Amino acid sequence: MNSLFMIANDPAAPPSDLELFVAVADGEGFSVAARRLGVSKALASTAIARLEDRLGVRLFHRTTRRISLTEAGAAALPHARRAVLAARDAHEAATRLRASPRGTLRISAPMSFGLLHVVPALGGFAQAYREVKVDLVLDDRMLDLVEGGFDLAVRVGTLPDSSLVAQRLGRSRSALVAHPGYLERRGIPRAPADLVEHDALHYSLASTGDEWSLRRGTRTEQVRVRGTLQTNNSLALRQAALQGLGIARIPLFAVGEDLASGRLTRVLPEWELPEHGIYAVTTSREHLPPKTRAFIDYFRSRIGEPAHWESD
């Protein structure tokens, strides 16, 4: 322990130089201090000598019969006591945080998925972990975890290569959907090529642009679609589809209930769209705070596998 303030109340850790200084002053000798802290007299003597060298002053008068504080030692002792107590308080606080989930959990999540699935999960999480306060930031941009002070980010899609650690929470599938009134008015597509005759409701942040990829078995078809509406939000796409404005390529997490109720209808249901993952992203896999690990485990179990919003 080279720092004056690296003091732990951990029985497995050796006492710091400053802690030994207080113990020697209280016990008026190296032998008493060494016995109290469970170290050898030689280690205690070496620690005090090392501390004196760093401070550049003598802390004790030493004779063959007794030891006593110098003027500098007496002046330093009250400050040393406060430092030892503060370090022990810090250790106990950190240990309590390590032992059970508590503190503020700062989460980043995409807007639509966050509103539909992260926010509804917070009630149950709060009931289970009453000492955790959640700070949720909803933004479709991939915010920097370190710069933003986030404990974790919930992300949907294909993740870029980075030094961050991603734990898979579940899968996100998409579907082509439309309002029954739109399909009655414009006709039901029977093949991917028919989509070019329809109004496409387009997600403007899609990496593939206005080209939709559909797969059926080993067969894949690419269709360049066109339409009168594009938006950067899945909830806006859902509303547009519910109004009968066209066919939307949209994640099932946004329209699962609409499909189950019949408010929306799947288009070309025998064709599959690219599948993505749902991830919890952190800066490190090891030494995750209990609050972070607790949320990841809770949210993964809430999503389920397959996800509860999917209906085949």
C-alpha cells in the first residue's frame, strides 16, 4: 500500500502505512500495533519508516525503551485518524453496493423500443429492487456509454465492432404489415415483385435504404420500393400503417398486439425479413455492479425466448 489513503477494512488486505501510524501512536509501540493489526513488528517498523521518508519528517522519537510522537507526528495524528475512518467508511459503502443492487442505474435505449418495452418493465423492476433508481435516456442515436455516464445501453439491430461488451437479450424480427382497409382498396401482394405497385412506409434510418430483402427458404429477392412517407421512428410507421397509408416494414415488437387483434394484417407472411438481436451493451463483462446485472437478468427474462410480442 504505497498511497497514504489506500486503506481498506478488509481482513485479507494488509494494513496501510497510515493505518499503522495511527495504531503505533495509539499503542505507544510497534509491538502492540503489530499484534493488533496482525502483522510482524518488522513490517510495522518498515511501514513507519517508509511513511516518514515520503513525508520528509520524523513522526516518532525512538529510544531503546520507549517511543513517542514528535511535534510533526502529533500534528499529523488527528488528520490520520480522520483519513483512516473515511477510508473505512468508503470501503463499507463500496462493499454494500457490491453486495446488493442499489444506487442510480443510467440506461440508454432507442425511442420506440424503450417506450414500448423498457418503460413498461420498470414497474416490476422497481418493486423487485427498491434501492435502485433508474435514469432512462431514450434516443435512437448510439450514445457513447463512457461520455454519457451510462451503466448500460439496450440496443436493437446489428452492432458495430467496438470494445464494448454485448450480451444478447433476445431476437427482433420484422414483418410487412398493412391495414385491412388498405389491402382491400389496393389489393394483396402475392409475390415480392408486387410490392413495387404499392405505397411503402419507409424507415429512413434503415441501412439498406429503400431496398427490401425477403427470403423464402433458399430463395432471396431484393425489391426497391417507393412511397409517399418515410420516418425515423417505428411508432410513427405503426400509426401510418394503422391509418391505411401503405405497407410498412416494421419490427414485430412495435406491432405484435396489432397483428394479434387484427388491426393490422401481415403481408407476404411466408417470406422472412432479416432478423436482428436485442442486446445489453456495457463497457465491461466482469465486475458489473449488482444493479446492472440485476436489470440485465430481469429484462432478459421479461422479453422471453421467443419474445412475447411475436406470434407465428
